[in-house]
Amino acid sequence: MDEFTLSRTFINLIIATKWTIILSLIAFVGGGLVGALIALMRISSNKLLSRISWLYIEFFQGTPLLLQLFLAFFGFSVVTGINLSPLVAAAIALTAYTSAFLGDIWRGSIQAVPRGQWQAASAIGFGYFDQLRLIILPQAVRLAIAPTVGFLVQVIKGTSLASIIGFTELSRAASLINNVTLQSLLIFGLAGLIYFALCYPLSTWSQQLEKKLAYK
Amino acid sequence: MTSLQTELNGKSTATLEKPPIIVAKNVEKTYGNGFHVLKGVSLTVNKGEVVVLMGPSGSGKSTFIRTFNGLEPYQKGSIEIDGTPISNGKKGIELVRREVGMVFQQFNLFPHLTVLKNITIGPIKLRGLSKADAEQAAMELLEKVGIAHQAKKYPGQLSGGQQQRVAIARALAMKPKVMLFDEPTSALDPEMVREVLDVMRSLAESGMTMVCVTHEVGFAREVADRIIFLTEGNLIADTTPDQFFNNPKEERLKTFLSQILH
Ligand SMILES: Nc1ncnc2c1ncn2[C@@H]1O[C@H](COP(=O)(O)OP(=O)(O)O)[C@@H](O)[C@H]1O
Ligand SMILES: [Mg+2]
């Protein structure tokens, strides 16, 4: 009986892990795309675009992710009358949250490339987007890897907050199983191990990537 | 007979006369903070001429030569490069920049690209050269500046002098009509200054039109056709090296020379 419970528990946690991974991937991809746009707007010489993206970054960095989840889940239906599923609401909130942080990290990486690089590219005759694409971004990417991956690890852990709006990912599954079996240490211990197994490879991968991309 | 001769003479001097490559007229610039850095500076540089620009630190030398390729916008006056006006916020400034090579004090090589790629990226992307053609041309240039054997290295693996020679080759690869040098040896250790000046010297001998900001007196004396002197945003001397060093008239220039000639 005990063994049956353990394997059942484990299978349920693994199934829920699938949703943690899906939600993380949505946040990475959505947040990455929007974040790239935010970073480009932030460094633009157009004052309006730059201001808008500044505001976006400040808002989503300056408010708790939990509140953003509430806003997406409850706020959206109040304003539009449409009820979002927990998955969609969580995806929207995590994308916004991730994009603000990645946008800011990438802005910083781009601006950390010395001004002389822009000038040299410009002096050769490259236009703005060629300068960015051929000269600046390849250098900025190297600077961005460590903080980007570091933040993605935060995002994976951050998906656990989606449990509060009723989305059954790893944390919520663990909590539900615990309510039935009351084997807290075992269940939350297992969930912790699964989170670790998701996050740890990312960190080591980032270190390898950094080494591989170093000059020379 | 005499009239025919004058006509012929007139024609021959007209074709012999070097056409102007840079024509700057009354260029004025004020920085965003209100600093009036160029106060109406005029300069004409003819094809094949080597002009050395000297002046105290902060006099506006860098700002001035950077207006020639649109790296610095200016507010009043006009600048033409080989007949094409350089004006603020104008589309197509990139096309003029291809014709104007620039070498910076800090080299500004692209650290993520090999020496060879630093040189070929412009010709391949902007001049439409094939990779093979661009690389062949790049190797010839590297040969000329004496570092062909370093082609596969990254800039960070080279000495300052070598990096600056690559930077010169990179600018030359675009086949510019004029080369601008902004204190190309100021960031170098003393033992590396010469290798860079030698490259500049042979470039001048090959007939390249050059404007060089430099305090290298030997180079200015031997290589420059003219030396111009900028102080506090005004161009107060435009003369031969001999006049400049041996017979300076302006007080400000005399003071300057007494400082750099020890
Ligand atoms: N972006 C800027 N904003 C305001 N002042 C500047 C800027 N760049 C340069 N200056 C000032 O303009 C003056 C001329 O600078 P620069 O052209 O670099 O002189 P030089 O090359 O002769 O040393 C200096 O006093 C410098 O402090
Ligand atoms: Mg200067």
C-alpha cells in the first residue's frame, strides 16, 4: 500500500511538472520576444518609445508577480467580462513579468558594449540595424547570458505562484496530494528535487555557453 | 599662337589641379550642454593632400574631423565630401561614410570577429564583394600593414600597435576617398608608435588623401603638406610644416609649440 502511494504520488507530481515546464516555456518564449522589443524600444533614440518601455519595465519590475497574476486573472474579467482560464491568465502575467526583466537585462547588456563599437561600425558605413545586428548584439549576447539564465531560473520557480489562481502545476499538485496523504516531508521534498532538477542544468548550461562564446 | 598657348596652358593647369575632396565652410557646433565647440571652421582638403590637425586638448579637433563623416552633427555651415553634402539627419549618410575611412585613438576593432573578418565585414556586407574576393583583398592589405600572419587571431590577442594597423587596414578595405585619423598613436606604448606611423607614411606616399589629428612632430614635419591649428574652436593657422614649426606667427601657436617641442 505504501509503495503504491509513493509511485502514485510520484506520477502525479511528474504530470504536474509537465505544466510547470509548459508555463515556463511560454514565459521564456513570450517574455523573450516581448523583452527583445522592450529592449530595442528602450535604447531607441525615439523619446516616446523609450519612455513607454521605461514605464513598462518599471511597472512590472516594481509590482509583485502575485499581483500581476491577480490582475490578469480577476482584473481582466472585471474589465472585459471575459473569464480567462488559469493557464491563459498565468501565461499572460508571466510573459509580462519575464519580458520586463529580460528587456531590462538586455538593455543593460547592449549599453555595456562600448560606444566606440557603434562609432566604428557607423564609420564603416553600416546603418543602425546592421550596426546592432552585426556588431553590437553579438557582443551584448555574451554579456547577457549569465543574467538571462539566472533570471530564467527565477521564472521557473515563479511559476509556482500560478497555483494561487488555481493552476495545477507542480507546487499546487504537491499541496493537493499532501492534503490527501499528509506525507508532507516526502511530497514537498520530492517537489523540491524536481524543481532543482529543472533549474540546475540551466545554470551549468549557462556556464558552458559563456565559456564557449568567450573570445579567443 | 600666343592665345592658343594660353588656352592650352589654361587647360593643362585645370586638369592638373587637384579637385577638393573635403570642403568645410564655417562649420559651427554647440553641444547639447551649450558648449560652443566649433566657432565657424573652414577647411578645404584637395585630393592626395595630407593635412595634419594640431591643437591643445579640448580645442575641438576630434569633434571637427568627426563632422566629416557625420559622426558629429553640426548646426551651421556646410561640409561636402567629394561634392556630396553632409547634413544633419539626412538619409543616405551611410553612403558617404563608406567613402570616408576613420581610425580611432582606441582602435575600436570588433572583438568578436577575427582580424580577417574585421576587415572583410564591410566590403562583404556593404560593397557586395564575395567572401573570397574580400578575403583576398584583406590579405593584401594585411600584408601591406605587416600582419598577414595574424589574420586568424582575435583583436584581443594582438598588441596595441598591431590592432591599430588592423584598424587602418579595415578602413582601407572600403576603398575610401579620404582617411581620417584621430590621434592614432596616442593610446600606444612608445615602442609601438613607429610601426603605425610607418604605415601612415606609406599610405601618404601612395597618394591617399589624409586628415590626421596627431602630435607626432616628426610625422607632421615630414609627411604633412599642410598643418592646421585649432584652438578653442577656431582655426587660426593653415600653413606649411616649415612655416608652422620654424616661423609661427600666432601667440597661441607659439605657446603650444613651446609645450610640445619641450
Ligand atoms: N558630447 C559632448 N558633450 C559636451 N561637451 C563635449 C562633448 N564631447 C566633447 N565635448 C567638449 O568639447 C570640447 C572639444 O572636444 P574634442 O573635440 O574631443 O577636443 P580635442 O579632440 O581637440 O581634444 C572639449 O572641451 C570637450 O570637453
Ligand atoms: Mg580628441
